[in-house]
Amino acid sequence: MTQPYPYPGPPRYGPYQIVPPRYRRLRTPAIVAISLMGLTALLTALQSVLMWRSYDEIKNFIFLNLTEEEFDTSVRTIAGGGWVVQILGYLMFGTCIAYLLWLWYARENSDFLNSTLAPRPPANPRPPGKGLHRHNAGWLIGAWFCPVLQFWYPLQLVEDVVVASEPLEQPGAARSQQTRALLYAWWASWCGYWVIVMTGLLAALVATIVFFVKLVQSTDDAGQSVSFYGLQDVMVQVALWVDIGFTVAALLMVVATAASALLMLQVGQWQQQRATPPPYVPVQDYRPPSFPSYRPLS
């Protein structure tokens, strides 16, 4: 019976059996992750359009230039984009799970492809997980949520996977200008998106709280009306810059989606190329050399 391993069986450590790494095709996880990323980018662009459409209602609301009916209509218009925010949140959550699953499989594949069990083992095989990655596998999830470290650890994790997936027939492909451009364009646009969104939300929250506090004070004390009117102009400017910032963030999301999708497809192609056994070349039939016929001496 032919064994599937180059040794009698998987190694054992005490009562536990060590399962060697195996290869997983990345096509299905990549398609799911890229589809969710595309829907997220599309909905982010739609949210930006809805924010610009509600800008006039927000400006009239701030200056209190509304009748009772117009006030109710403006509130419904402003809150009408709430369903987009909810769906966007669900899509973000689903995209996060799909991408982390793809990244986990890609890292395991890179360990397998650089071990002696691979169909095309490298010239200098290294033990799985040693010498390939700068961080442990646990950082694949924790790095995205750890403060401060989340600005460069995920980039290093993905970069290590890309380098470890480099095809043997194309040395240096993972460090080429095209690959590095995709990698850094994805990470710069992704970080820029979140910085703009979080800054805009914080500015809008603080400005809204201050606006309502001043609004209550102006109804109690007529002497505060002048400062309140000055605050109205500031609120309009804040609303304008939030819309502009979110539009730029939506464009960055589109760039991050495109760059990440191309990088994921490239890594999947490289790993599939290395996981495919080399073509079988049949050996020609061996023919012994011909010698002159033997004739006994007379």
C-alpha cells in the first residue's frame, strides 16, 4: 500500500498525532471576499451620494429656516440614508470574515509550499512557519484590532504571504514594482479611508453636541443668540467638510478594493502554479549498446 507521506505515517508526539500542512485552493475564498469587497465599495459610494443630496436639508435644519412640515421632511430625508449605513455595517463585517479566512488559508498554503511535502519543494526547504513570516499566525486576526500596531502589522503579514508565495520559475516577482505598487496602494488607501471616516465621525459628533447645547442655551438666554448664529456657520462648514471627506474616503475604498482584489488573484495564481506537480516527461526506452557478434576462433 502506497503511503501518502515520504515516511511511514504522520509523526506522533506522545498520544497526539501531528497533522502535516496541506494545500487549499484559494479560488472560492478569493471570489467570495472580492465580491463582498466590491459590494462594500459600491455601497460606500452610494452613501456618499446620499450625503450630498441631504446637504441642503442639513443646512436648512442648522439655520432653522424650515416650517413644521419642512422640518419633518428634512428629518426623514436626513435619516433616510440610515438603511445604507446598516447594510454597509453588515457588509463590512462579512468582508472582514471572508478576507481573514482567505489570508489564513494563504498563509497555511505558503507554509506548505515551502516544506518538503510540496509538489515542487524549494531548493532550500524551511520548516513550516519558520523563516517565512515575521509574526505568529495569531496576529492574522489580532493585528487588525490592536491599537497602534494595526497601522503596520497587517501590511507585514500580507507582505510575508506574498513573498512566500513567489513562483519558483519567476524569482523576484514578489518584490517587483508592480507587486509592491499593489501592496502599498492597498494599504495606504485602506488606512486613509479609516482615518478620514473616524476623523469625520468624531468631528460631526462633537459639532452636533455643541450645536444642541448652544441651541438650548439660546432659548434660555437671548444674549447668546449672536454666538449661536456664529456656530451655525461653523456647523455648515463642518457638514460640508464631512461630505467632502467621505467622498474622498469612498474613492480610497474603491482603490483599496481594486488593489486588494488584484493582489489576491495574483497570490492565488502563484500558489496554484507551485502546487501543480511538474509535467511528467516519459523516459525513452533504454536500448543496450550493440556489440559485434562473437565468433569463436578456429
